[in-house]
Amino acid sequence: MYGLNQAGIVPVVVVRSAPKSLMLRTPEATSLRLSCEVAGWADVSGSWDFVLVATKAYDALDVVERLAKIGFRLAMFAQNGLKVLEHAEAVLGRDRVAQLVLNHGVYYSDELGEFVWVGGGRSYLGMRRPPTRELYELANSLRIPGITLVDNVEPYRWLKLAVNASINSITAVLGVPNGYLVRIPELTSLVRKVAGEVAEVAKRAGISLPADPGEEALEVARRTAGNISSTLADLRRCRRTEVDFINGAVVEFGRKFGVDTPYNETLYTLVKSLELMCSQGMPALIGRY
């Protein structure tokens, strides 16, 4: 929403319930009020130029089915992990689906009553085919710092998968902000091992990553040191996480290509166990550092 507002665009935001806040605290500690029109699915009709899907990965699957019933030129997905883009392409068509690989940290602060943007690095926008005219139009409408339009988004999607698989799950299990992963040598080593498994699976899938995944994950952890990962935030609120689309997807593709992924499988099991403990009202120690 920030990127659209910066371009003078007031988007229609389709929600199931009222937003917690429309306030955003920038990395410069400035509080901004975001502008949008809030609507429900019942209000959505007609034809749209661009649809930006920013839900959780599991909710995005349902959004894809809804989009199949309305008119639009291009849908851009911004989910973590794998499976959503594949499903969207199958249902909506490869020419009408794009992916934003967003490398910025944002979390909601109960204390401030605001969303806190802690910064981030370069992000990538693309399709699993050469960009269309519609994608160029959308790229020119987004004013998010450091977005690069790429010819093939797949390598960057897998690089982000490696970042999420290591940062999100480790911080969720330990209950700590991202910065701990570069402060504690044992955790730094673990990040590299988890990301390395993702790189090996990607290699077997014929995908060459554009950067070293372990170093990329550690650099993201440095730039977002104060951020609470989305997986940790979900567990603190006893909500479903996206681990099935992140570490779970790594394990699934690893089995498909004959690659052992013990670190990802262990993290997947631990996060799913914490999910279950929350859903059953069992006490789970999830730190608040």
C-alpha cells in the first residue's frame, strides 16, 4: 500500500475484517497514515487492471479461485515460499500472473498500534516467463525502494525461500528477533546449513541461485535485526503459519529430487508442533525478547 500511495494511487483493499491499523512507521521512525478504500469480497465486481495479493500463502490459494471469477489484466502475488504461484498459473494462466519477491521486514506492534517497517534489501518482480506489457506497467506504478524487474523470477523466488526457511523457522522456534542469527555463532552456522539444503534442492531442480543463499539469509537478518519474523508473529498469536509453504515445501521437493533435507525437516516438525500446541491450548514458551 505504501508503494502505491507514493505513486499517488489509493488502492481498494479487500479484507475479511477491519485492518488493525493504517499507520506505518518507516525505517526513519516517521509515522505515516496509509490511504485506501476498504471493501469486502461482496463489493468486488467488474474488471480491474491490477490485483495485488498480499495474504498469507494458505489464504492466497482461495484468492486464486475467486480471481478466476472476475476480470483483471494482471495479478501479482507476494507470498512466501512455493506452491501459490504454481497454483495461480494453473488456474489463471501464466501470462496473467506475476510474483513479487519482497525482501523487507514489517511487523505489527501492539505497543505502538502501528505496523513497523524495519527496512530491507533489494526485491524482485517478475514472472516465470519474459515480462509482459502489463508487468512493465505495474512495475512503473510501484514506489517501493529497490525493486528490480527481472526476466525470470524463479531463481529469486528460490533464493527468498532459502532466506525464509532459515530465518523464519529458527527465530520462531527460539522466539527471538532476526538479529540473533548473526549474533550467535551456532545460529549463524545453522542458517548456512538450512539455506544450503535449499540450494541443493534448487540445483537438482535445474535452478541456479543468483547469490549464496546462506550469506543472503545472514545479510537479510542483519538488515532486519529488530524484526519479528512472520512465523514467530503467527505463533505468538496462535495462528497458522506458512511453514508448509516454506520448510515443508523444501522437504517435499527434496524428496521429489532425491535430496536429504534433515535441517529443514527438523525445523518443519518443530514449527508444526508449536502450531499444534497453540491450537490445543497447550503452554508453549515463545520468547518476547
